[in-house]
Amino acid sequence: MSNWIISRLVDLLLVFALATLLLWWGASRYPSFFPERFQQYWGVVSQVDVQPQVHR
């Protein structure tokens, strides 16, 4: 039973890692398909200049 649970957790972690890599690759290669806020959160190099926000 525990081997089955460990196997499923490893599978989930691998799927999550692969999805993250695919998102990062897609965002860096095709930035026009992703919203501007996505670029700010992920820190992907893009043509969009991010202006720092000053809270007063």
C-alpha cells in the first residue's frame, strides 16, 4: 500500500515539474500569448519593461 502511495506522489511531482518547465519555456519563447502580469510573476525575460511601483 505504501509503495503505491509513494509511486503516485512521485508521478504527481514529475507531472508538476514537467508542467512548470513547459509553462516557463512557453512564456519565454512566446511572450505574446501570456498576460503581462504573468511575465512579472515569473520573471521571464521579455520586451515589457516593468516599472517599480512606489506605495505612498
